[in-house]
Amino acid sequence: MSGILLDVRNIGKNFDAIAALSEVSVQVEAGERIGIIGPNGAGKTTFFNCVLGVLTPDTGTVYLASEDISQFPVHERARRGIGRTFQRIELFSGSTVRDHLLIAERIRRGTGNLWRDLTGRGKPRIEEIEACDHVLDLLGLGELANRPIEQLSLGQGRLVEVGRALMTQPKVLLLDEPSSGLDHQETADLAETLLEVQASSNFSIILVEHDVELVASFTDRCYVLDFGRLIASGATQEVLTNPVVREAYLGENIS
Amino acid sequence: MKKGLGSALLVVAAMAVGACSNASEESKDTSVDTSTETTEAVAPGQRDEFVAITGVPGVTDEEISYAVIGTKTNNPLGTCILDCFTEGIEAYFAYRNSEGGVYGRDLVVADVIDDELTLNQQKSLEVASSSDYFGVFQATLFPAGWGLLNDDGIPTYTWGIHGADAANRKAIFPSMIIRCETCTRPAMPYIASRVGAKNAASLGYGISETSKVCTQTIAASFDLYESESGVANAYMNDNLAYGLPNGIGPEVTAMKAAGVDFIATCMDLNGMKTLAQELDRQGMGDVVLYHPNSYDQTFVAENAALFEGDLVTVGFRPFESTSDKGSKDEFLKWMEELGYQPNELAMVGWISATQVFDSLIAAGPEFNREKVISSFRAVKEYTAGGLLQPIDMSTAYIPYVSGSPDAAAETQCESFVVIVGGKFEFLDDASKPWYCWAPGADAEFEPELVDFD
Amino acid sequence: MLFASSVAEDFLRGILQGLPPGAVYGLIAVGFVLAYKTSGVFNLAFGAQAYISAALFFHARNEWQWNVVVAFTFAVFLVAPAIGLILERLIFRHLPPGSALAKLVIAIGLSVALPHLFELLIGFEPVGGRTPEGLLPNGGGVFYDPFGVYPLSRNELTALVVAVIATALLTALFRFSAIGLQMRAAVESPRMTELNGIRADRVAAFSWALSSTFAGLAGVLMAPRFNTLAAPDYFNLIIVAITAAAFGRLMSLPRALVGGFGLGILIAQVDTFLPRFSANNSWVKAIEDNVTPAMPFIALFLLVAFWPPLRANKDQVDPLSGVDPPPQLPVAVVRTRFMTNLTHSVGVGFLSVVGFVVMTRADKSWVFLVTQAAIISLILLSITVLTGLGGMISLSQGSFAAIGAFTVFQLADRTGMSTVLAAVIGALVAAAVSGLLAIPLVRLGGMWVPIATLAFASFFDAVVVKLPFVGGGDKALIEGTRIPRPVIGPWNLTNDKTFLVFVVLILIVVSAGVIAIRSGTLGRSLAALRGSEVASQSIGVSPVRPRVIAFVISGFIAGLGGALLGMQQENVNYAGNFTPYATLFWLVLVVTLGSRTVEGAIQGGVGFSLFDRIIFRGDLFGWILRDPDRVPGFFPVSAKWRFVLFGLSTIGFAKHPEGLVESGKRKSHERMERRRARREARKSLEGASS
């Protein structure tokens, strides 16, 4: 399968007078892993929010598998195959780890309705539980399935977010700073897990990251944002050695 | 708790209606019978006859016990209801007990129960399921419990403001009878003509159907009797926001433009005060107000200037009546004896207690609840010892509507007083406190001044 | 004749006539915005605070014969700020920032509790027809007429001038002084503020004292507008004031004042000009009849539901709130299956015993109370669905219940339909209304839903109830809104015990439904949305559909409960059962006792109906002492204490948002777990030593 899976064209977004994003275009092919890097406030999370529809961009279009999804609300885009994790972790308080995945699985299957609920057939089915536990095992969370989410560490919470996103069987997975709050080993484990899972289900990944090491090892291509503009793109290794990028992003003054 | 805006509304509407249509049913002949007889069905000597009774709730060899249920806590109107009502009952019981009670037993208020505005049904049920009381008094703002007291056949003596809750309930005996809410009547146009009015207005809150209908009925009465009275229906507003939170400025301006010189309302006493203040402000202090709910000596004395020359309807023989008929003097005497202030609600309590006594007399010495209700309902011309215009108890609980045969046969009597120097006075003959209109559309517009005993 | 005076003059007069009520709305609106800006609390108890100062001033002048300056200083500058400080110190200081809903619930509880507590302490009772006096001598009797069109009284001018000056001063305080900035900052994030070296708690205390003083000032100034000084009037004004405050997006003091004046003037203009056209146009008459009495509520609802700037005003989130300890899980999730089953069996056993006693021994009034408890529990379940599962607060549950009851009344009256069938139809109508109402509301931030539903409830109360096809009509005129009890086949529900069985069966079915919903797709979707709206959407959960469905179900349950309540009382009894103020107390009950669980709702129903009889009347004591005559003399306790008690117990919501029942369960569960752990530790020790 080749061709562009996610095609983001000319996204622009202003907050009052500040241009958070301008003329940003990003293409992702099926099965590809790309990175988006840039300093704090460069517009990386805003970009994710525009792709998923949390924010409505002022200009630009988003195509997923050649379908224009720009007018769809967030949950419709999600159902069409965009999964996501969050920089500031977003979990469902009062639920267990498995609950997080179960609701995603149920929504993906689309089998829930009020009548089933009322007739007592809305409870999780065995095959749904098994599907969730499979992903939890992949992420190394199997032991924690019944634990309340409040008892988890931040790193474990991030894994739950990944698991929850995976349950939607996304075509593109947006990972927003997955390494923040994780130590070196945890980050490496996470990357490894993601690679494994991706290998088995063949989705694309867009990674927003500070951790250059992770970007370098994990992504094929990458884009660099600075003050809402794309200043570079290309194969990751090339981009990371680009002097303009190093100046803007890594603060190195190469004179 | 639920004492929000909505709650007080219905109350006021009901009060207003009570005032509008204080009608009574009399015998079918067309002239007003001025020589109504007293209604004690049994000779006075018999009331001392003691017969041992068992198995009747609230009755021992010494006492006949009653409960009083009423609104005290959370009363949003801030008026004295339960306490004043009870004082009137106690005064009457003290008066009768001083003469030996009835059937060798004392009449006793065994419990005074505050229904806290919203617990009337609960409190009524507690009384109904207890065997400590023979009957119940009720002066409550939300009469939710009357239906079940009626269903249980418990004689229930109530104040007169909740016509709809007393309707078609034989065991409920209100102090004032309201049978028709939509009947146009000559009283208001006549009274307006008596104070020389030319352009009349009718005002009411838009908060409930009853309140609106009350206002519309007054306006229709002005229209109907315009040729006789010379008073035109110049302004009508049945849509005021309850409690007048925005004041009543624009409405008064409109009335001024319409040349209004007489205003009849279906409003509570607070609303009347707001209205009078606004009239003063816009230079219309001379306009005569007809008050449905202001027979309150303290209130009127405190606002003497504001209400000077206004008219107030009274649901019973006014205290200012000079006739020696009726038990009004006993009321004043026994209220003083017990150290109570006479007022409207106390008089209502006194009237209800009178009904208790008279219904026991009607039932005879071997009385029970069922006999008390059925014999009292057989009384044809009941005046509570000259305090009310005559009521046919056998039909008083059945409502009718405008245009029905009952409406054509209705004799209307109205008693009202005028405010002079913060006190109430009669406009005409203080010894004949009622103005009565014969039934029928072609009857005289001029009423007859009447006294009942 | 009506056109005799010129339109321009009438317009000017309308403005002048609208100023006095406008000043009152403006004063409360400004105070309301002030409280919101400085404490982040949507202070529905603001009216209660204003009432206390007004009543205290009134009481001090009339009963204690105090000098006007002394009374004013005492009521406004001493007691009012003291109340604010106490509230801050005892309650609001302990709330995490950003917990807008918790604060709202507590404010609702306070608005129920404070007036009653004050009246109990001072012995204050409203006195009908006694107009509270103003600050200046003969304030109601001296008039000034600058334009020769309409005179204003000295009291009204005082209120006007103070409203304008106070707003100007407060605006300046916020714009130019350090403390103004600090107050804003302290609301948004106390921790952030502390990091900047500012004592956030002192700033918050100052904020509360300031806004409470303003409440007192507003209360005293507006009192002369009422001819009876009573707490409900102040509560009702709050709803109007929120409308004015909404014009300023709850943030701008001057715009809140302008909103207040605007509302007063708008009403006066409508009352001036609309009647001129309504005589000849029936549709204008219809508007006049239905809109004029409820203008503020309609305006508020439209503003909240459809005015974009307000919708953008989402709840603030403390950037450092991640540091807060997370909320606790329901015990049922944590405890073992065995314990769950055991608890359930004990509960079922207890209820069976109670049921047996009621069916065999209870007299009519106890049967009535138990039936009422079951019906109220049912209605409270509608709040469980909406608030417990959906995390949304609705203040119009009373209206939905009333819709159910009125539908039964109308259908039974007009068609003679069986009231059971009519009850189902009534519930469906309530569900439909609730769902339609929800569509524009559910996307709003958390606290706008309660405000908009409060506006709807007030509109329902002021307008809908009197419509002939709802609560009015010929029948209502003559006999009120009576409802017959149904007969189902061999069962005659006029028998109170049969009716109780009928009600309990419905309660069981609905409870089972609520439990099924909680563990099904809808419950899980709602839990997800409650936890994180954006994350839920990112896995495909619609942020609208589950919430609208929750409203529909909640409306259905409330409507069904309302219909049953009407059947039980054999009358709708709208004013006693379903007014907006009643809804407040329902919500207070559920939230205090536990909004997530069926038990919470049932205990709420029991508390509503039986608390008074069992506890306050001393019946329980009498039973324990085996002799009603030995009950101590302070029984029966004044019923006002019930409102004080439940109202104040919402404070517990701050510590235990899951409700008293849940937190009690957790504590006993933890105790048992500890005991078990000790036992096991001992066992293993013994095992090791042997």
C-alpha cells in the first residue's frame, strides 16, 4: 500500500494576533513514522489539535485516505482512523485501566446502543475484554488491568493512553510528547513496544517530541516547526544535521 | 424550602377569587329574604344531653378533640395564619365551654400542627391515621391534604381561600363559599358607582389561571353593567408579574392615560401597597382602590395616608357593624378574655369553630363523624350565627360556571368597608352590613341593605 | 386615547421607570460578578447573604431600636464581611481551584441553609406588609423629578448612585491596584500565586470579605422595594441578576451594571409599548401574556444557549491542578466480589424487614411517607443519571417531574385515559422536553448547564404552568389539578399499600435500568466524557449524543416520578412539589448523600420524606426510650433545621465529592481491610513461629 494516507495542506491558525500556525503542510504515507520537532511554543500541539479537530484552523484542509475530513467533529475524525495521545495526560478518573480500553473498543465496534444497555446486554463481552487484555499485555500493563487509574505512575498512564488509542485501530496515531515524564529506559521500552505493535497492524505514526534521540531512532522523516512555520523537512538524519534547524531548535549558534 | 416565586402565587390568586365571588346560594324565590332564621337544628336545652359514646375518634366522656393544621414556618407572605386562626378557635371553644360545652363535653384544641408550607398532606395524614381527633381545622397555603381528609370522612373546617380544593368535597367546610369563579356580578360596578367613579380598571397577576380569570371576570362585570352604573371598563391587565418585582410604573402610566379613577384588583396586600405607592408617585393618590385582602387593622393603620378612601371587602360581618346580631361581640369579648388581638384570621377561626359547634348540634347527642357531616350538609340557610350571609350547606360544595341555571338563581351579598383615617367605616348603614343583589339578569341593579342573624 | 402622550415622552418615562428595578438588578449582578471574579464561586448564595444583612438591618432598626448608622455599620460592614470570612475559612479555602461544580453545589446548599440558620438564630420572621425602611429618613416618601416626567424616590436614587459609584470603584480596584490583580490570579491558580510570593489565602479572604460586604450593601439598599422582607424574593432576584451578569460574560463589572439597568429598562419599555398593539393583534397579545412575566428567564436562557461569546467562556483549569490528589474510586470497584455480595444481601434483607413491617404494621401516614420516599428516590435517580453518571447539573428536574404530573392530569381529565398509561406518556413528554433542552446546552462548560436549566425552570414556573393545556383550563379552575389513582386489572391502587407495592416495583425496575446503563456503553461513554472530554472524543465518543441521551433518560425518570407523585397525592400540587426551589433541595440531597449510586438516591428519598418524622419529631428517641413521654423537651426540633442541616452538609461535598454514603462505605471498607491485613499478618507470623 502506497500513497499519501494523511494529507494536511496549508493549515493556519491564529490566536488573537499571534500566528500559532501558518501554511503548514504535512504528508504521511501509510505505515510511515514521521516526527515533528520544534522548540516550546512552536505550534506542535496546536498542529495536532487542528488535525484532530479540537481546534478549527483558520485556513487549510485535512485529508485522510483522500477524504476531506476538515468539517468533521473530533469524534468523527477519530472514528475514521486518527488516534491520539496527549502531552498533558488525559485519563478518565474513576475508571480502571481496562475500562479505558473497553470503551474505546466498544465505540470502535459500534455495537452499543441504549436498548442493549437497558436490557442488561451493555456489559463488556468476553471478546472485547480479550481484545483489550491483548493490547494491555503488549504494553506490559496486563497486571494492572483492574487497577484504578489513579494508582498508576505517570509513565504507566502514558502507556494506558497509547493502549486506548490503539484500541481504535487507528490509521494514523498522533503521539504528543510520549517521553515526557518517562525515564530513559521507559522511553526506550515504549519505543520498542510501539514498533512491535506497528509492525503487526501497519499504521502510521506522527510523533511530536522534544527527545531528539527518540526522534532520531524512531522516525523516518521529520518536520521542523518554529514560530508556527515549517522551516525544514526531510529524512530525519538530514534534518537533524541541518544548521538552520540546529540553530532554531537546539539553540546552537553555528557561525 | 420550596417557597420560591411559584409557591405564593396560587395562594394569592385563590385569595383574590375568594374576594371576587363571595356568593351564596339561597332559596329560589327572587326577593332577598332578610329575615333568615338561625340554624341551630336542636333546641338549646338538648346540647347538655350526655350520651356515652364509644369507638368515635377524639371523643371521650369529657372532651371532643380537634387538631389545627396551618402554615406558620416558611410562610412567604409574612402574614399571621396558623397562630391567629388558632386564637379565634380557642376563643370560641372557651366561650362555648364556659356555657358547659356540648353534650356534656368540652371542645378542645388537642394539637396545633405547623405544616411548614409544604407538608400539609403529611400532617393531614398523621391526623387522619390518629384516633386522637374528631375533626380538623385547616388554614394552610397549600391545601394538599384536604382530599384525603375528605376521603376518610373526617369533618374538616377550613378557611375560605381554596375554592378548588373544597369543590365537590362534602366533608370540607370552608369559612367562605366560592361556587362560581366566572360569574359576572353587579357588586363591583355598583360599588364603583357609589364612589363616583367613571373609568374603572381591573388588575391581577398572570401567574395562574384563577388569578387571570378573577381579573377578567371583574372587567366583564364592568362591561356588563356599564349602562346601569355609569362606570366604564377603561383598563384591564391580568398579566402582572407576581410580586411586582419590576414595580408597576408603566401600568399606572397607562391607567393615568385612560383616566382611571377606580381600581379593583385580585392582588395580595403587598401588591396593593406597591400599587398605592406608585399611584401616589404619579399623582393619582385620589384613585379609589378596591382591596380583596386588606381587612387588617394594623396594616391599614400603618399605611393610613396611602389607603385613605379605599374600599376593603370583608368575608364576614365586619367588626365595625353596629347590629347586635351575630356573635361578633362575643368574639371580641372572648378574644380580650384570652389576651388575643382580634383580626381577620382570628375571626375566620371563630367562624370555623362556630361550624364545629353547629355541626355537632345538627348531628345530635349520639354523634359520629358521618352524622356530623351529613346532618350539617342538610342545613339550608346557614349563617354561622349571623356572621355570614346565608349558605345552603346542601349545595355549597358544588361549583358551577357562568351561564348555568345555578348562576341565574344566585343571590349575591357583599360586605365592604371604607378606610378613613386608618380605620374601617361603613359607607352606609353600619347596622345593615350586607349589600345583597337578587338573582337573575333583569333584577334591580340597586342592592338591598341587609342584616342576618 | 392611548396615543395621546408623545412616544418620545413615554420612552423617556419608560427609561426612568426601569431605572429603580434596574439598579437593584445591577447591584446584585455586580456583586455576583464580583464574587465570581474574586473567588471563582458561582455564588447562588449571594441572595441569601444580601437577605441576611437586609433582615438584620431591618430587625435592628425595628426590634432593637438601633440608630440608623449603628445598624447599618453592624449589618453591612461587620456581619456581612464576617459571614464572607467564615465561609472562606471553613469551606471554600479547602476546595481545589477549578472545581466549579463543587463550588456551585455548595453555594446551592448555602442558599438553602443560610436564611433558615439566620432566622433561627435571630428569631426573625417575615412580617407581611411591613416595608423595610431605607438608609435616609423618609426615603420612600421624598421624590425628585428632574425631567418632569417621572419622579424617583430618595431610596431609589440612593440605590442608583451607590450602584454606579460602587461599580466604578470596584472596576478601578481591579484595573489599577495590586490587590485587584492578585485576586484574579488567586482565583485562577492559588499555587501559581503563591509561587510569586503572594499569600493566596489572605487574598482569598479579602476577596470574600469584599464581595460579602457588597452583598450586604446591595441587600440593605434594595430592601425598600419589597413590601415584605422575605428570603425567597432575594433568591428569585439572583436569577434575574445572573441574566444581567451574563451580559458581562460574568467577568465585567460595568457591563453587569449596564446589563442590570438594561433589563429593568427593557421590561419597562415592553410594559409600556406592547399593550398598545396587543389589543388589536392576537399574536402580540400571546407574546404579552407569555413572555412579559418571564423576560429575564427567557433572556438568560437565550444568552446562555445561543450567544457565542458566553459559550467560549469555558471553565478555568488550574495549570497546576495535576498536583491535586485524584478523586477516589467507588468502593464497589475496589472491594472483593464476596464483600459486594455480602453488602447487597444485608441491604436486601434490611429492606425486606422494613417492607414487611410497613406492609403489616404501619398506619396510613407511615405508608404515605414510605411511598413518598420511594417516589422521591425515583425522581432523585434522574439526578443520579445526569449528575452522577453524566457529571452535569440540571436545576430543572422539578419542571420535568411537573410535566409528568401535569400530563397525567390533562390526559385523565380530557380523555379519561388510565393514569398508568398517561404516566408513561407523561414521562415520554418530559424526556422529549429534556432532550430538546439538552441539545444546545451540553456543549457548554460545566456550570452553564445549571444556569440555563435554572432559567428554564423559572420560565416553566412563571409561564408554562398557567397555560391551559398544562396546569390550567376549566377543570383546574373548578377543582384544581386532581388526579385519580389507577386500577390495573385486579389491583385497585386507591389502596395505599397496593400503590406502595406498585411504586416499589417501578423503583426496582428503574434502579435496575440505571445500574445497567452505568455498566453499559452509555454509562462508560459518560464516564469517559466526565473524565476527559477531549480524550473521549479522540477515541470516537461523541461529546453530544451520550449527554443528550442522559438528559432524555433523566427527563423520563423525573417525569415518571412526577406522575407517580401526583397519583400518590391525587393532585399535581405544583406549588408544593415542583417549584425551582424544590429542585435545589433535591440536588442538595443527592449530591450530599451520593450521586453516583442507586443507594445514594434511595437514601436521599428516605431523608426527604422520613428524616423529619423519625429524627426531628423525636419518634426515634421515643422508640429507643420505649416511651414517647420520655423524649427530651427540645423535640420536636424546628423544621428549619432540616434545611440548615442538609444545606450545610453539601460542604462535605468538598471533601467527599462521591457523597457521604460512598465515603462512609469506603471508611468501613478500609477498616475491614486493615483488620483483615492484621489478621493475616498475625496468621503468617504464627505460621512462621511454629
